Amino acid sequence: MYICKKYQSTMSIKKYLPLLFPVAFMICYIITHRYLYDFLTTFSCAVIVSVLVVRHKTVVNWGIIVLAFLFSLAGDRMLFTRAGSEIRFMYGIALFFAAHLFYIFFCLKNGRWSIRFFCLLLVCYMAYFFIALMPNISNGILLTAVCLYILVSCFSVAAAWGLSLDKATQMLFFIGIVCLVFSDTLISIREFLHQQLLYTLMLPTYYASQILVSAACIYSLTRNPGNNFSMKGK
């Protein structure tokens, strides 16, 4: 019995070993700031989830997350190469907006959003928008884009909170989306308020979001392959 449990524990750890690739690429990018490692961090997460999706035949479910990663990859590229261009920054916002839509679609397909949580987040972020951001954004189109992005971000977190998969999957996914929104918030503080408050956490939390969502996929699809999307009791 002991040997059996030890074997199961070892196998449980082994299934997360592919995540060492995005973690290693993340560290390399933070040290070198070479775009290649930034690309490989997100791309490796997309590959990990894609392999699981194909293996477990869940294209219509977790396959949605692969699309979210790919749009994030494109958004990353826009922001990395914008060189002060406001239009490329807006393109980046649009691409990450699309990524959030895929996250939301996945969550609503496998749960329901928390209206109370959404309202709470919206009040906090709208206060931040009107008090801090709005006076510092002169471009009306950019202001609208930022406002819409805040709305979809709040919706994304509320949808992740209402994900109706097993508890571990839900928490990994939820924390991942929270990390993404937190990272975006730090970008807005630097971009529009010209403050460096906690900005050193921006990249680690952004990459952590993708790694945690990938971990949620690994856990969900390998814990019970015959019943990957059974709803938890409420």
C-alpha cells in the first residue's frame, strides 16, 4: 500500500514537469529581456495545453484556452514592438481583450459568473478609472479602449470565480486570471500614471497567470480522464 501511494505521488508530480519549460523561459526573459524567451513562455504553455487537449479530445473545452494563449501571444508582440506607438498599444489591448473573451467563454461554458463579485470588482476598478486614469488619458479612443478592457477584465475574474469544475482546478484557474488582471493593473499604473509602484511584479504575475491556467488544465484532464468536466455539487 505504501509503495502504491508513493508511486501515485511520484506520477502526480511528474505530470507537472512540462511546466518547468515556461518557468525556465520566464526566468531567462526576466534576466535577459530577449523577446524570444517572452514568446517561448506563452508558446510553451499553449503547446502543453494543446497536447493535453488532443490527447483527451477536449478541443471544444480546453481548446478555448489555447486560443486565449495565442491571442495573448499576439498582444505581447504588439506591446513589445510598439516603441511608444499609441496605435500599437491599442492593438495590444484589443488582442488581450479577445484573450479575455476566450477565458470568459470557457468559464461560462463550465460554470456561471458571480454577479456580486463582478459588481464589487467593477465599483473598485471604475473608481480607479475615473479618479486616476481618466484625467491622464487625453486620447478619447484610447480612453474608451481602456474602459472596455476594465469591464472585460472584471467579467473575466467573476467568471473564473464561478467556474464549476473541481475545487483545485477552479482555484488554479481563478488565481491565474487574478494574476493576469493584477499584471494589467500594474501596466496601467506605469503607462498612464507614470509610477513604478510594484512594477517589478508585472512580468512574474503575467507569466504566472499562464502557468497557473496550464496547471489547472493538467490537473483537470489527468485527475479523472473519463469524466473531465463533471460539475461539482452545489
